[in-house]
Amino acid sequence: MFTVQQIAETLGAEAAGDLSLEIQRAAEPGDATGSDLALAMSPKYADALSGGQARVAILWPDADWQALGLSAAIFAPRPRMAMAGVTGLLDKGQGVAPGIHPSAVIDPSAELAGDVSVGPLAVIGARVRIGAGSVIGPQCTIGMDAVLGEGAYLRDHVSIGARVTIGDRFIAQPGARIGADGFSFVTPEVSAAENARKTMGDAGDARAQSWLRIHSLGAVEIGDDVEIGANSTIDNGTIRNTRIGSGTKLDNLVHVGHNTRTGTDCLLCGHTGVSGSVEIGNNVVLGGMCGVVDNIFIGDGVVAGGGSKILSNVPAGRVIMGYPAIKMDSHTEIYKTQRRLPRLARDVEMLKKAVSKPDPSD
Amino acid sequence: MFTVQQIAETLGAEAAGDLSLEIQRAAEPGDATGSDLALAMSPKYADALSGGQARVAILWPDADWQALGLSAAIFAPRPRMAMAGVTGLLDKGQGVAPGIHPSAVIDPSAELAGDVSVGPLAVIGARVRIGAGSVIGPQCTIGMDAVLGEGAYLRDHVSIGARVTIGDRFIAQPGARIGADGFSFVTPEVSAAENARKTMGDAGDARAQSWLRIHSLGAVEIGDDVEIGANSTIDNGTIRNTRIGSGTKLDNLVHVGHNTRTGTDCLLCGHTGVSGSVEIGNNVVLGGMCGVVDNIFIGDGVVAGGGSKILSNVPAGRVIMGYPAIKMDSHTEIYKTQRRLPRLARDVEMLKKAVSKPDPSD
Amino acid sequence: MFTVQQIAETLGAEAAGDLSLEIQRAAEPGDATGSDLALAMSPKYADALSGGQARVAILWPDADWQALGLSAAIFAPRPRMAMAGVTGLLDKGQGVAPGIHPSAVIDPSAELAGDVSVGPLAVIGARVRIGAGSVIGPQCTIGMDAVLGEGAYLRDHVSIGARVTIGDRFIAQPGARIGADGFSFVTPEVSAAENARKTMGDAGDARAQSWLRIHSLGAVEIGDDVEIGANSTIDNGTIRNTRIGSGTKLDNLVHVGHNTRTGTDCLLCGHTGVSGSVEIGNNVVLGGMCGVVDNIFIGDGVVAGGGSKILSNVPAGRVIMGYPAIKMDSHTEIYKTQRRLPRLARDVEMLKKAVSKPDPSD
């Protein structure tokens, strides 16, 4: 329960009307009841707002809140920024009780800060260290010698492998796997796949062979303010650590391969997969279902549209799309021509006839 | 153990021969032993059936069961419908014992119907309600205030987040995650990715910024007769609930983003990913590895071929394919021309020479 | 702790210098300290090696180890083979303690070989059999009647369904799901999706219908020396078993559908999805994010580039790429022409004008 004034102060936003009104939860403009905060940051919500029962709303700047029938209003110049503030304030969480649940299995050598909460049936290994204010959800496993900073928040069923190190304010959604072994195998002699990659198409005469496993001796190293989505996976490095830079966020079902390093403040959207030994710069955004081949680099500030398959190095600042990914505007131009392809083919047929016809004396 | 007569009655199918014969399990025609029910719903299985030891089989209509050497037969006009009936009858399940396993951790305020089974090491939160006849598998976590209808069947390691509501006859495969937080972040000022989306290719001069988190205050709301595949993820809505309509089925490793709503009786096949705030109609089929961009709609009855990346609204009834997805027949026509592209390019070169040649006086 | 001599013997490699030196861990050439084994199998690492503090290194054949300032060296003709040996030797593992953790829930009818280790909070069902030397990680669930061979190594949160059978030396990464139910549904009458597949684009006039479930009576059958990646899923067969051949390795977030059979020594890279009833030969390599439509075959030794969507049968030995996948060299040729498409379209426009112009008397 917060007053309008408390919410406005949290957002650093201006407010008007009865600032002592109390808010229970946020709601869409048409669903809001008298104790809700209606979220109506654009004039397009004005009608829905009038149709609902809201007495308080967050509005676009300069909105005429009284004409909208409200008793109080907060004004938000950048709507999604206001959403960040309001939702952070009103989040009811998942209900992990304070303290250590008696069913959790915690190695006596683990060092948990005094106020750490651990949910039912979590497993915490030898010499693990967990910083102040952290919440470890039910069913999580944290492997030996792993280190988590302050304010970690793990939902349920999260795996943190042995020797993984993580900074402050880490968030992991259910089923995130940090520190699985890398996918790294070798055949005794050169394999068909190696030949095909080298020649771009010829498997050569490699004989059938079995795969030998290269173990992962490295771990995963994660900066501050990182969030990992549900059922996403980050593999251990082979010798050095795989690394996720501070401020980087991974959506659900994202995979980051062994040895790969991302910079700071990147977004990797749902189902994106990054192979091993990739270097990703800062502020890179990979849309949903992007794929990145191994052993390349992606420069700072690159933005890749959804579904892009990135098969070669990408210079900083480039906006790309496609399979294989190229500059987005080139991709769009090619794509438009492609849709005219059947007509183009007919034109060429016609031209061939026209060009061969003019000289009937041949 | 069922008699031929019991199976035929369950299927509502005609049968012939010794209807009192008892069946232990179903088998492929060539593998079937004397106590098995051979599944041979098409004449192409006749030889394999004769080669096996089956005494009872499900056959195509009007099959001459005696000539096939059988003692009894059931006749199936639509084979896969018969498969639904037979496999439902003979499924041996996963063996969760009746009752509550003593190792499960159940909040005293949770309300479970009298005949609910809970497997070992499951965690059930405060005020959770679970309907009659439900089976909660080992290692599942059900968050506070979640509601499951009657006849729920959860395999192991399933996550149900706080405040999720689910109808009757829900099925969740291992590792399904319902109610992870949505992937929603905002930068203080306009970001490069926002610019690139608006201009379709130009990142503009946005400076590097960090991401602020928009929390998910909504939950997930699921209708009746829904099934969610192994390791699939459905995220909470931001304000309103994410919604899965009755009768909709998700395959493994499928992702449904925050705020998205699917209609009834949809199929989302393996690895398909739907972004946030998408409206999907009824009876929509998305093949494997489809991707859907955020904030679009997909009309009733749309069918998308495997691998489609859907980047704009799709009207009802359309059959689509490709990246970006377009009408399947246009895609096929473009694709066929594409394969002739290298020859087309050579033709154009030739034409250019032919057209420039005729006038040697230039 | 191993001596240089022990490591060289394990690798079957030649060594020189002080073979009694002891090694704590492996390191990259620039990071190595005096007790590390620097991995510098190519001359390109020579500078980094000189800049580090390594006294022992694995080097390329004929390297002048003394000139590099080393006290001892091991020589590796095929670097990644040496990596397999060295990393296997130095892997510190995840620290599951020997014996059965008291918090594990094991059915009294399960038969575990005497030296099997079981981590905290694992669940092992009725009549399960587990071979000698196996390690079952924390939070794993093994369903009734499942069989694991000798030397199994399961990380945490792994699901093994009822009736699954697995050979020797099996490795499963966190969250792997073996034996989920197949994704198999049928409508009472022919559905729009069936029509669209048959006609390649026409949904016909099928009415909206609900889906009936076909249960999975089969299980999963896995050979020897198989590894399954984090959060990957392999579904049960409908009647017969889904099968993974010996020596085959699956990366993270890979899906294998019901009834599908892979041969021996295949690699399925990250995010690859194989539909149901696919027959995959031996020594097949599917790059990252490959998709395979149902009911086709892929011959021995096929190599598919990352992102390929395989929509029809592929003969043995072929190297393929694209959506839909075709021979890689054809794909590359088409792709190159595609990039010239906008220019080609302009050329054709010019030609049309040129061809219509020559005859001004029309």
C-alpha cells in the first residue's frame, strides 16, 4: 500500500490532486478499480480510463486529469521509465520466507551473509559464498566454491555450477543453468565437418570416427546487475572463464557457449544462441532467435533483428538482419526485390525471346 | 490388461473375432507378440503383420483379418484417432504413488482436494489450491496463491509461479516454467535498438545506456485442456495476465512472452518463440522453430510452416512460411525462382551483351 | 596434482625437460603461473607464453621449448586431441560426495551398484537399475523401471522418465529431460494444418476442432557414450522407443521428437530441433539451430550448416545449408547472386527499355 505521493517521489515525477490517496495495485485503464493506479501514459488510453473506475492514474505530460474524472494523477514523460519505477514498487514477489528453510541442504563450509533467505529443498555446496540480502529460491542447486554477490535473487530450480562467480544484484529465472560443461569434442583425425567448414561445402574423404570429449576446466564469470531468463544456459569455459558483462540481460531459452564473452549492457532475446569463443561488445542487442557462429566478434552497439544468423564478424554500430545476417537496409532491399523475383524471371524470358526475335533473317 | 471388446468399446469401433482375448500392450506390427495389440491401420502394414506373432490387431476398414492370420481385429476409419484412444487406455504413467509423499513441503494454508497426489520433494506454497484428481510430480514447485483445476497432471521439475491460474485437465511436461518474469527493460533515453526498429536499419546517435527492469505484476492465466511441453516457458504479464486459451498445446522448448494471449485449440510446435504482447487467434498452428515478433496479431486458423519468422500481422485463415513469413504459395514460387537465380543472372549478362551489340555503329 | 611425465603418458605424447615438475591446473599461455601447464599448441601463442610465467607448456611439434624459457614441455601433433586428454585429467568435477546422500528419496526396489553416488534430494523410482561407478547429481529424478549403465554421470536437475534405458558412460548436463511425452495430437476430422501440408499452402475448408492426445507408450533408448546438453529434451516414442545411437552428443537446448532415431557418433549442436519419426544416420553433424521436419531421413555423414531447416530427405555424405536446406555450394552461389539482386532488377528494367526502344516506328 503506497500513497500517490510516495509513488510520485519514487518515480521522481510530478503529481497533482489528492496525494494522500492509497494505491493497492497497478491496473490497465479499463480494468482499474477505485484503489488501483491506472496506467494511462498516452492519450490513446483516455477513453478506456473514462470507462473504468480509476480515481488515480499515471498520465502523459500535460494531461487534463480533472477532465478525465480523476482525483489525483502522476505525470510520466517517458512511459516505460515510469513502468520500471511503478512495477518495481508494487511487485509482490514469489513469497520465499525469510531465513533458511529447514529442508534446504547446506554444506557447513558455505558462508551465507546473515540475512540471506534460502527456500525449501535448495542445495548449497562446499565453500559457497552468498552476499547480503540474497534470496535463493526453492529447489536451487549452487555448486561448490561458487560465489554470489549481494542482493542475488534466484527463482526456483536454478543451477549454479561449481566455481561460478557472480556479481551483485543477480537475477535468475526458473531453470536457468549457469556453468554446464561446454560442448566441445574432437575426433582423432580431421572430421567431415572440419573439412566442410574449411571448403564451405566439401566433406572430403574423412572416415567415420568417434568423438572425444574436451572437458571444461574454466567456469562462468558474471558481472553486476545481470539477469538470466528461464531455462537459459551458459556453459563453462574450456580453460578461461565464459564471461557475461555487467548490466547484460538474457531472455528465456538463450544459450551462451563456452569461452564466449559478452560486454556490458547487452540484451539477448528469447531463443538466441551464441556459439563458443565469441567476443560480443557492449550495448549489443540480439533480437529473438538470433544465432551466432563460433570464433567471431560482434562490435559495440550492434543491433541484430530477430531471426538473424550471424556468420561473420560484425563491426561496431552496425544494424543487421537475415540469414546470413547483413546490413538491415541491404537485407530489406534484397528482400523487396525477391518478392518480385517470379516476375523478374518472366521478364527475362520475354527479353530473351525479344532479343532473339528481332532478326528473323538469322 | 484389457479385452478386445473393452478396447473396441473405448474407441467406439467395430470389432470381429474372439473379443474376449486379453491385451497387455500395444506394439508395431512386426514386433507384436501373442498378447500384444498390433497397430496396423493401413494395408502397408499387412506384410509386417503376417511376419509378426500378433493374434489381435487394429486394422484399416474392411481388412480381411482372417486372411492375415488373426484371431480378432478392431477396425479404425481414422487411424490417428484410434491411436489417441488406444494409447490413452494403455498408458502406464510415471508411477507417482497415491497420496502426499512425506518429503513434499506443503504450506499449511494450501488447499488440496482429498485425492490429490504429490510426489517426493515437491514444494507447494501458501494458499495454493489444487483440484480433485490432480497429480503433482516429484520436485515440482507451485508458488503462492496459484490455482490448479481438476485433473492436473504435472511431471517432475515443473515450476508454477505465484498467482498463476490454470483450468482443468492441465498437463505439464518436465521442466515447464509457467510464470517466469517477463523480459522487459527500458533505457532512460531512447536506445539504439528503438531507433533501429523505427527506421528499419539506422541506430541513430543514441548513447550507450544501462537497462532498467520493468517488473511483472501480472501472472499467467491458462484455460482447460492445455498441455505445456518439456522445458517450455510462459512469462508473466506486465500488468494484465499472459493468457493461454483452452485446448491449446505447446511442444518442448517453446517460449511465450509477457502479455501475449493465445486463443483456443492452438498448436505451438517445438522451439517456437512468441514475443510479448502478441494476440494469437483460435486454431492457430505454428510449426517448429517459428518466431513471432512482438505487438502483432495472428488471426484465427493461421497455419505457419516450420521455421517461419512472423514479422507483421497475419489475417485469419492464411497459410504462411519463410523469413519473413509470407503466403506459403508465394514463398514456394519465390523459392523456386531463387534456385534458378544464378542462371537468371547469367541470362541477364548475356542479354546486356546482346542488346548493346546490335548497334556496332555506336 | 600430476607430474609432466604423468600427463605426457596420459596423452601418449613426447615430452622434454624436467619431467618431475608438478602441475596444479591448465592455463592460457598469458595467464599461466609457475605451477600451471600452459596450453600453447600453435606458434601464435609463443609471444603470450614468453610474457607469462609458465615453466611447463604443451607445444606444437618441434617447438624450441628452451628458447621459450620453459623447464619442460609436452608436444601435441593434434592440439584438440591433447586438449581432450589434459582437460579430462585435470577436471575437478562438481563435488558430489561418495555414497548416498541421506536426503535422497530412493525406492527400496531400486538396484544401485555398490559404488554409486547419489546427491542431495535426488529421487529414484521403483525397480530402477544403475550401473557401477555412476554419479547421480542433486535434484535428479529417475522414473520407475529406468535402467542406466555403468559410469553414468548426471549433473543436477536431470529428468529420466519411466522405462528409459541408457548404456554405459552416459553424461547428462543440468536440466536435461529424457523421456517427456511426445507431442502428438489429432483432430476428429482432417484439420486445416493437414490440408495445408498436403497442398503446400491451402488450408481448405476444415472446420475448427479440438485436439485429442496420443499418449506415448514407448520410451527412450540410448546407447553407450552419449552426452545430452543442459535443458535439452528427448521425447518418448509413441509405440516403439525413440533412440539415440552410441557415441552421439547433444548440445544445450536441443530437442529430439518422438520415434526419431539417430545413428552413432552424431553431433547435434545448440538449439537444434528434430521433429518426430526422423531417421538420422551415423556420423551426422547438425550445426546450431538446425530444424528437421518430421518423417524424413538424413543419410550417414551428412553435415548441415548452422541455421539449416531440413525439409526433405538428405542423401548420405551431403553438405547442406539454408532454409530450406540445399547443397551448401548451391546455397552459397544463390546467396551471392541474391546480394546482386537489386542491381539485377535494375538491369532488367534497363533492358526492357532498351529492347522496346530500338524500334521507334512502332
